[in-house]
Amino acid sequence: MSDRVEMMGCLIDNLSMEETLQKIEGFIGSGDPHQHVVVNVDKLVKASKDPELRRIINECALINADGMPVVWASRLLGKPLKERVAGVDLFESLVKRAAEKEWRVFFLGAREETVRGVKKLYEKTLPGLQVAGYRNGYWSSEEEGAVVKLIADSRPDLLFVAISSPKKEQFLSRCQAEMKIPFAMGVGGTFDVVVGNVKRAPMWMRQWSLEWFFRFLQEPERMFKRYFIDDMGFFWLLSKELLRKLPRLSLKQQEQ
């Protein structure tokens, strides 16, 4: 259904939102474990410095581009991605589809009151949703085995993990074989958005790809370093890819 595009050392599936949902439905039908990951500017920069994270990303069964800068960069590099598949939008679509198709879901992560709030909200608004279980996102390395057993024993079809990156990618890579979840997805801070702890950018800002700026306005002290220092490495990575592309373009022009 898709061709994988390579960008800055990471692979990305060239899928639309609807194609992504169809692929996930196939995963759930198979019953085999699959790990999902979204790639944005921050993750590309981290993966460029962390070979283990890059390996985990590239071994995932499904990799979506969550961030318009990644889509724009793909066009500049001559590898155009169809569209951005935002993690929060994919999460919301999957929860609704789970209620329709009687898929069992497990919510893992965030603070206790937050994850419990997510469970209660969806049980109220989506009466057909089967919540296999839920747990907060705080545990020690010694408790990890008990967390994995809790999830495995619950037998969910979908696991949503709301802990920080790269912890969620590492956890899923390490434990998916034992949990055997047909589809496991990291959702970052989505639970806080769902219960209203964090506001999502208004639609006009999303359409103009200004969600990052909305987040910065909400938490300027925490987000300044990420957006204006750490993520600047993305432009260096993009420049290197463009420079590598130039000799190939010149060769093609000579051949023509």
C-alpha cells in the first residue's frame, strides 16, 4: 500500500490518514504484535544523535510523519509524502473505530487522575468502547514486569502509551514481544489534551501549521529550548541532505 521514504536516516511510510487506518485494521485482524511511531522534527533530531532510537523507529511496523516541516522537507528532497498524519488525530480516530468494531483498548501513561479521566470520558461518549484496562505512566524498572503482565493479561487490541519520548519507543520495543498487542502506539501528551489539561491549537492554527507556536505560547519556558535550540538541528540535517542531492541532480541534467 505504501512506499517507505528515507529521510535523515529514518524511514517514513508514505500513507494518508485513511490508508493508515486501513493498515492498522489489518494489523488488528492479524493478531500479531505491531509497533507504531510518529516522526516529527524533534524525533528526527534525536534519532540523528541516538542510533538506538533510530533503529527502533526503522523497525516499527508503521511510521507516520507528524509535523508539516517533515512533509515540506520531503518535497524539497524530491520524496513527497502524501500528508501529515497527526498522532492526536490518529488516536481519536482509532478510539472511535474501536468502539464501532468492538476492539479492546488499554490506556497507559500520564498521571493517575488524567488517565482515569480519559477512560471515564470515552466510556461516557463512546458507550460501545471496551476498555481492557488503564494505568498511570509512573513505574520503576523493578515494576516494569508487573506493568507488562497487567497489559498482557488484559488482552487489548490497541495499546496507547502516553509517556515521553524516547521512553515510550524503548518500552514498546523492549516489551511488545511479551505483551503481544496487535497495535501499540505512543501518544505523548495526548491524554492531557483529551481531558482538557492542555489546550490544542484552534483549527486555523493547525491549518497554517502553527501548532508548535501555540504550544510555545502555553509553555514558553519549557518549549523555548526544544523549538529554538534543540530543533534547529533539523535545518542542519536538511541542508546536508540537500547538499548530497545536488550532485545527483547535476548528473541527471548532464544525462538529459
